[in-house]
Amino acid sequence: MSAPSGSSAVRLAAETWESLFRSQVAVMRKLQSGPAFKSLPVKEYDVLFTLSRCPSGQLRLNEINDKVLLSQSSLSRLVDRLEKRGLVERTTAPDDGRGVLLALTEAGRELQKAIGREHVRDIATLVAPALTADEQRELLRLTEKLRASVAGH
Amino acid sequence: MSAPSGSSAVRLAAETWESLFRSQVAVMRKLQSGPAFKSLPVKEYDVLFTLSRCPSGQLRLNEINDKVLLSQSSLSRLVDRLEKRGLVERTTAPDDGRGVLLALTEAGRELQKAIGREHVRDIATLVAPALTADEQRELLRLTEKLRASVAGH
DNA sequence: CAGCGATACATGCAAATGCATCTAGTTTGA
DNA sequence: TCAAACTAGATGCATTTGCATGTATCGCTG
């Protein structure tokens, strides 16, 4: 209600974001320096991973772009690289001639799985000793709530 | 104890990290597209911010490098840019001739404050509607605990 | 249904990034 | 004490990124 209370709400939000961001940096730094990403950069793996989670097996480029922190043009060229390596395939979207559907090739699926196995172990090695299972569930809930709220403008 | 329980602990850790990461992407995407970062890229602001928080007003490049997701060489050149713009100053560390201390100039301090004010408001606009104050405090606690654990190997 | 703005993705180009390596200063241990 | 190993940071160079823009398709409106 009072002026300081408004200001402290802003401060709390800022400190929360700062902490979330720094923890992400710390974890990502460890993960990407591991041997799992010698054969494929993390950002490229992330696209393979996103495709592997998708029920239909296909995603539009703009849908992928929402999930990764890359400009549209950078994603377009990242996909060029993946395609050149035979890990994904572009198809024109059937219902929209402008759109491009991306799908994993068999090689892409296998590479994703191989890296994924190692990656998941690396994650567990970092996260499991840091937080209890209950804390992890709460962190999962809070970050998902934040993401959903931000995504919905 | 059973096989699935070990595997589900790994899965929980992976899902927690995934959610943390995606929420970071979603928030960062909004923040960096705002008008606050028209005059200075986010990564460069982050270095100014880090310096502004530091009690002594000076930090070694390798200390800064721990906080940001950049290679050593990229940070070195990012600091070149900041220095060329007159926002920071390099000094040889008095106790270690190899080291470089970085400090804000007056112009750097002012630009950080100006961008910071707007940035903090943007953060609050995204975070405050998403999570209650208690939830933010809990998210802050959990991410800080994770960061501390990961930083300490 | 014609034309105009909007959307999806690609591309030219300048800037930023990372890897490998270099230089210089520091620490270690025989 | 001094050479070898190590650490901090800078730099050459190839790759990646983003901005601005181009091309093709879509959808709306008169």
C-alpha cells in the first residue's frame, strides 16, 4: 500500500529474476563444457531435443523459435547446419505454403538419444545433490508457472 | 531403492532443469527485446550491472567471467567495446601483474543506472503478475541454493 | 476477386563468439 | 634459486549471430 511496499515488490521481483538467471548460467556453463557436447553444440542439440519431444514428430520453425533464445535468422541457419549433417529434414507445411516443418531423420533421432542419455546424467549430477526431490518439484512448479505467465503475455 | 525410483530421480532433475531453462528463455526473450536494451546489448549491460553491485567497485575479469555465459576471449572483447565507449576502465591488478581490474567510469555508472531503472521495471512487469511474493521468495531461495551448490562443484 | 498489409522463412553483410594459441606474470618443487 | 608448470588475459581466425531486407504465401477488405 505504502510507497516502500511497492518498491520492495519491484526489488523482490528483480532479485528473483537475477537469482534464476545466475543459477541458469552456472548450470549451463557446467553442462555445455561436458563431453556430451563435443559432437554437437548445445543450441543444436536443443533443437533435436525439442523435435524428439514433439508428439507429431514435426514442428514449424516459428514454434521452435519460441523455445530457444535465438533470432529467427540464426535459427534458420542453425537448421541449415543440422540439415547439412543429415540430422533433420525440412518440408513445406501442407496447410501453409510459407511455413516449414522440421523433422528428425533417423540419424538425428539416434544422435539426440545418445547425447540425451549423457546429458540427463550430467543434469542429475548437478541438480540432485543441490535440492531435495520436494524442492525440485517446487522449483519445477514455480518456473513452469512463470514461463506460462510470461508466454501468455 | 528399486530401479524405477533411481531413474525417476534422474527424470525429475532433468525436468526441473528443463523447466528452469525454458522459463529463463521466455523471460530473457521479453526483456532483451524491450527498449531498455536499444543502446546497449544485454550482455554488456550485465557486466556494468555486475560492477555496480560490487562493494569495492572493481572486479577481476575472471570473476566477471564466472557470472556470465561467455568464453574468456569473448568477455575480453566485450570489455574492449565497453572501454572504447568509455563505460569502463581497465587497470592492472596491484597484487598480480597478470590480472586486470575492471571498474565503471562515471559515464558507465550513469548508463547502468539509467538502463537498470527501466530494466527493473520490465522485470517486475513480467514476474510480479506470475508469482506471489511468497512464491518469488521461494524461487529465489531454490535458485540460489542450486547456484551455490553448482558453483561449489 | 484484386490489391494491400501481414506472416514465414531465407539471405547479404557486419558484428560477436569461441577455439587455439600467444605473451607475460606467478607459483612450485627439486 | 631457478626452470618447469600454471594462470590471467589478449589475439588471429573461422564460425555463429543478429539486423535489415528479400521473396513467397496468406488473409483481409473493399
